[in-house]
Amino acid sequence: MTVTITTDDFDVSAEIERLTDGNHDIGAVASFVGKVRGTVSGKALNSMTLEHYPGMTEAELTRIEAETIKRFELIACRIVHRVGTLQPGNNIVLVATCAPHRHNALSACDFLMDYLKSRAPFWKKEALADGTVHWVDARESDHDALTRWSESRS
Amino acid sequence: MSATNQQSTVTIRYFAWVREKTGTGSETLTLPADVSTVRDLALWMQQRGDGFAAAFAKPDAIRAALDQKHVAPNTKIAGAREVAFFPPVTGG
């Protein structure tokens, strides 16, 4: 059950091999890989830069991983998330979940990504080929119903 | 600056466009006596100066953490060593 934040690329096969090696209770491995797409709303992307909150990133991903393991009774779990400047086609994130059977492994992978998308402290900045640079806006659908600031609250 | 019996020092961190607008990634502050919650601090930021006013112009757009854990805006800061302000996250 490990979490790695890195600027380096990861090898999906090697990560899964390392995760499952010798553990013959594992009957199912589910995984998700997020990659940098080459276009944003039809416009060409030059690069994407991921900022994060050192300290909280590891802590939050560890919490998310622990919650997922408990909820889906996973045997093993692995999260690798890259930071820094990435190019179209580059890997961003790997999530791998292991269980005796496929239902828990697959559901855990889905849950973990939803949780990561709404809680893990990373922020993406996109540099487009036309020279514009912008911070990616979070999508409401990716987020829990977080409490909103309200100036009228006393 | 006001004299007060209850002053506490915290580290405040800023990320993404909040960091760009304030012009700093972190600072250490003595909290004003009338700042109790995370929301109070965000509203107090509005009157600090150009960059901070711009960053905190829409407090609804900003999220916060205390000691590296997500918190609701009405959470009291007292006891925390680190506060962080950032946009809704976009990892994954």
C-alpha cells in the first residue's frame, strides 16, 4: 500500500508486477492510467504543469488509499502521481487495486480515482500552442459537495 | 496592529492561482484577534493589499486546509500551525 509523488515516468507493468509478486491471494488487478491529452477544447496543448502541496499530497493520498482499501477489502493498492511539466501523451497518474475477485478491484479503482480527483492537492496549468496559459478549472462533477464560503453566514 | 491577549503565529501557504495573485507561496503571520475561522482569515485577506484582495475577491472560489487536512470555511484556526489556501483541486 504505497503512494509515490514523482517527476519521473512510471512503468505500469513493472508497478503491477511489484504489487502482485508472490501474493497468490490476488485474483484480480484493476488499474487506471491518466495521460496528458494533446488538445484542450479543440486547441493544441504544448505542455501541462502540475503543482502540488508537498506534505499534504502524500498525506491525503495515503488517507484516500487507506479508505479505499478498507471499503473494498483490497489486498494491495498503489498510487503513483507525477508532478512538474509534462507533454501530450505523457503518463500523469497510475492507480492499481488488487483483490481476490474483480468486482472489488474494479470498483475500488473507480472510487479511488473519484476521491483523488476531488481531494488530492494537485493543480494543473495548461500551456497551449497559441501561447495562452491557464489554470484548469475543477469540474463540479469531479468534486464532492464541499461546503461553500458564504459571506452572509454569521 | 492591535494589542491582544490571544495572538498566535501560523504559517500560511498559497497554491496555484492563489499563489500567483498574492505573489507569495508562503508567509508567517500573527493572526488578528478578530480572526477566528478560516473564513474570517480569507475575508481579512481582502483588505491586505492589491494581490491579496485580488486573490480573495471571491472567497467561494477558494478552499482551505489546516495542518494539511481539508477543512470547511467555518473551522476555527486556533491550534493549527499551518493554513493553506488553494483553488479546488485538479489532479488525476
